[in-house]
Amino acid sequence: MAASTRRTAKAAAGEEAVSGATERSLEDEIKQLQKDVAKLTEQLSKTGRHSYDTARKAAAVGMDQIKSQGESAYDDLRTGAENLEAQLTDAVREKPVTSLAIAAGVGFLFALLSRR
């Protein structure tokens, strides 16, 4: 019976050693997982900042393009208005009586429309 007790004690000690090793292994794996999660969190934070910076730069470039397009459209309109003014001035100088008659007719139409 002493032999069987020794075997049982050895088996129990072996199981405890395996159990202790398993617990240490699990603790090591948990620590490694915590480190991995911390690295992932840091990487996601960096990626988020990078995406924000990229979107901000793209928006700034788009804003600059829209601003330059607006300025170009404004310049085109101003040039067109100046050309129209020059043409009207030339027409009035060439035919002053006709211009005066047209102005009087337009004034009369506005007067009729404003009555109603």
C-alpha cells in the first residue's frame, strides 16, 4: 500500500506541477495579450491622427481650388461688365438720339409696371 500511496503522491505532485505550469503559461499569455492590445490601441490612435491630418490637408487643397475658381469667375464677370459698359458707351456716342428714345421707352415701361 505504501507503493500505491507514493505513486498517488507522485501523480498528485506531477499534476500540481503541470497545473502550476499551466497557470504560469496562462498568466504569461494574458500579459502578452495585454501588451498586444496596448500596441493595437496605440496603432489605431496613430492611424486616426494620420487620417485626420490627411482629410484636413485635402480639405485645405479643395478650399484653395474653390477660392481660385471663385476669383477667376469674379474676374470674368467684371471683365464682361466692363466690356458691356464700353459697348453701351460706344453705342450712345454713335447714335445719341436712338439711345435717348430707347431710354425713354424703358422708363415708360417701368412706369406702367409700377402702377399695377
